[in-house]
Amino acid sequence: MRTGKELIAASKEFTGENRVRSWIEILGTILLSILAFSITLFDSVPISVRLLFSILCGLLYVRMFVIYHDYQHRAILQRSTVAEWLMQVVGIYLLAPQTIWKRSHEHHHNNNSKLTITGIGSYPTITTDRFLHLSKKEQRIYLLNRHPLTIIFGYFTLFIYWLNLKSFVQSPARHLDSFIALIFHIAAAATIWYFLGSITFLISWFIPFFLAFATGSYLFYCQHNFPGAKFQENHSWTYDYAAMASTSCMVMNPVMQWFTGNIGYHHVHHLNSRIPFYRLLETLRSMPELGSAPTTSWELTEIIKCFRLKLWDPERGQMVTLRQLKR
């Protein structure tokens, strides 16, 4: 069984994209999103149907985000001026402008499963011993960053605040696109509310974005924070180990795999982020070494288990809850 650089080298076979398919995937997803969004705007449509399309729109935003994320990884549509402009618009619309998303997400890939309190591009994770040596204020901030409500309300906490407001305030010149994203969202939301009313605002704007960002934030959390996840100090960290032992394969039905752009095969993506999202399953089936990754799922009990994990216990070699820490 291949490991280390040999395993990473073998995955390069699957990095080639089908250019036509890449365009079909992104344009098809955008057009379906526009259609779903449009239906939510009409008062003449029964509210139950509008709510259904509101949820559908949110799920399509998740898929659009994953495709945008693939482009930023240089897995698809590179060296295309049209794609570059299109993806900049998509990034602003999805509150993930290119300058902050690319930098923070690349940091995440290069530091996945490393113990850190900063949590750049990820959620902070530290050892039990370090946590006990923090001040009460520092402990509260750390736990707040990992709180389930912080993740569920990712629309506000991660996307509006962290990716846009905070980045722009800290470096206005560097993150002008974050400011543009904020202004656009405020203006669009206010326009819909003023001209079409609060009900339409909730159905067509708030619910789709809230659902999309809650789903995305949780996916990002649980695929690196699950009962079997392994964390390492910086000196012992390796890229392939982080992909295989610290990143989960999330079990989903085919419908949810489609809406999430196959991001459930997250360990494959972390092994080689240049593999297009539509080739992740092919890679998994072709490389038997990838079949041993730990799994997570959408089951409520699994979600609760992931949410309860707070700290890395090096003596036990596992993530632990606050209750386990007190014991």
C-alpha cells in the first residue's frame, strides 16, 4: 500500500480536467440557481412552493461554492479570462471574495490538523494542557470559536464577519473585494425587502444564504473535527497523514453528494486539491489506499458527537469534550 510522496504522486493521474464538463458544471449550476431564486420572488406562486425552491436555491449555492472553491485550487478552468471574471463575481456573490478566501484556504490545506489557537482558515484546536493554561477570557474566546451556534450561524460569524468585515477592517487596500461583497449584500437585501416585502426577503434571500452557509460551515467543521480525527504538533506533521487521518470521508446519498459537489470525499481532496470535484469518486475507487479513511455522516448522533469535541488530548490520542476534560 502506497504512502507519503508515493501516494500523492499516484493521485496526480486524476488531476486532468474535462474542460467542457467544467463549463457545463458551473454554468448549469448558476442557471439552476437563477431559476430557483427567480421562482422565490413571485407572490403568485404558493408559499409552500416558494419555500421549496428557497431550500433548493440554498443547496445550489453550496454546489456553486464548491465549484468556485475548486477553481481557486486551480483544479478547473485555469488560463481562462472569462472564467476568471465569472469566478470573481461568484466569490463576491457568495461572500467569499478571492483575496481572503484563497489566502486563508490555502493556509488551511498547508496546516490541516496542526494544533493552533489562531485557526486561520479553519477552527482553532489546541491541547488540553494549553487550554488549562489560558486565561478565562482566552478560554471563552476559544470555545466561542468552536461553539455549534458559531457554526450554524456561519452566514454571520464566518462569512459576513470573518471573511469580509474583519479582513477589510484589518487591511482595506488588500481586501477591497470584501468591502464590495458586503456592500452588494446589504444593497441587494435592502432592495428586496423594500420593494418586495419582508416575506419575500426571507424566502428569496435570507433562507437560501443562511442554509448554504450553515451547511458549508458544518461540512468544513465536521470533516476535520470528528471522534477519530488525529492532530499533530508542527514538527511531526506530514501532508499525506493529515489527509488520511485528520480528514473524513462523509457518507451521503447521491443527491447530497451532487449538491455538495462531492466534497464529502474530503480526504481525497486534501490528498491532492488539483483533482476536479467530479473526479474525486473516480480517484477513490481507483486507489485502494483511500478506502481506509475515517467516516462521518449527516446522522444527528454523529453531528452531536462532532459538536461536543473541543480539545486534543495527546495522552489519549484523541479529541475530547469539556466533560472529559473536567474528569
